[in-house]
Amino acid sequence: MLPKQTVTGVEYQGTPAYWSYATCGGTDFFSETNEGACVNQKTEGDCGKQSKCAWDGKQCAGKEIVKTCKDNAKKDESVYGEEDCRCIGLGGKDIGKAFLYMDEKNLLTYSPNVGATCQAWENTTHPDCLKDGDKPSWCSEKWCFVDPCKCKTKSPPKAVMPSNRHMRFQGKTAYWSYATCGSTDSWSSQHKDKYCVHQETEAACSKLSKCAWNGKECLGKALVDLCEKQESSGVLGVEAPLPNSAASSIVAMNALLLAFVMILLH
């Protein structure tokens, strides 16, 4: 069963995002109510009338599905990251806000598309970037969220700081990268106590729950263990549930409720 293109305008790596019930073991009854859905166009002629659809010779599907993988791989690396480490966030959203912690207590308000593409996301939201005078170099550096298991940059991606640990991608702590956007990571250098790569000993590494020692250096747990097992087994690697999950859920839910309220206000 082919995935379907969203009608919300949300994008993934610059093209319309797709969704699927089948991958979750469900049945798609929703498409039956949408006459314009590509899957409901039974002839090439009807398929051609839908601007988002294309005929593959047998059936009607979203244009991006019909295109070859080679064509889809041609993306601007300065916007979507290096080919071996693409940005993974969802973009194209024009309403709402996103909230990320800048430290253990304070939330920053971001665009709802934060991390979907290579941008200097802190430049318009972090207090140190909004002040007059000299600003940290990371204010103008671009970054995006990435899949740690599909990121081959020379500088390894970093897991989000502990206060944002409720953020996950495919069962793993969320990771970000400046390197994939062609930028230099000076952010983690100024917040060394929050990032694995700056823990110089195994003992220091073990103090951060998101980190693991690989015998030479401290990296995110996914990079040390999960990604390798995932590749060799073909089974998605998933981290253990967060400790004190009830409290973590409250933090995440508070941020979500705040975001929902802001959406309603807009």
C-alpha cells in the first residue's frame, strides 16, 4: 500500500510530506473520503487532472513516489544538509510555535519548522543573539536535526541537551548537526557540560545518561551502539524509556499545551 501525500502543506526535505496507516499495521479508511486523493484516481486521465499526482504505468500515486530516488536525491545541501546526513525535521508549517529549552529551566520560542532545514535558528530567538553589541558566533551558524544512524559527517552529530531529552526520532534521542549544513559547531563548545563529545574521560561520559564511551571518546549512545546493531540486524534500534517518565511526560506535555495555545492565538 503506497503512502499518501499530506494536504496540510507540511514538507519533508523540501517536498510534500507523506503518511501511512499501513506501516503502523492499520487500514486507511481516511483516503476513501477524499475524492482528490491520488489513490482514488483509477485512470491515467483522471490522475493527470490532479497536480500533485502522477501515473506510474499501473496506478496513480504522489509525484515524489513516481520520481526516481536519484532525482529526489538532488537537493541543495546548504538547505537540506549533506547527502549522507540529510535534515529530518518537518517544515512548511506557517502557523504555531515550537519550544526548546536553552538551559535547565528556560524555554525559547522557535519557528514551528525549527530543525527542518539548515538555518541559524538561534539568531532570531536566543537572548544572546538579540542583544546589542558582540554576539556569540553560533548565532549565525546553521544547523538542523538529523538521523544519527544515517549521518556520515566528519564531525559526529550531537544529542540534544538533557533538558530536551524528551525529544525523540524513531525511538532515539533527537540529534542535530552543524557540520551537515557546512557550519562550525561553537554552540556545544560553550556548553561543554551538556554534550557527550566534550566529556574527556569515561567517568565524565557516564555522568550523562545520553552518552556512551566507545573506548576512545564519548559520543551519543546511538552512535556507539544502537546504530551499528540496527544496521546489522535490520531492526530499528530504540532507546530505553526515559527515567522518571511521568515527570518527563509532564514537561513535554506542558510545552505541547503551550504550543497549542499559541496556535489558537494565531
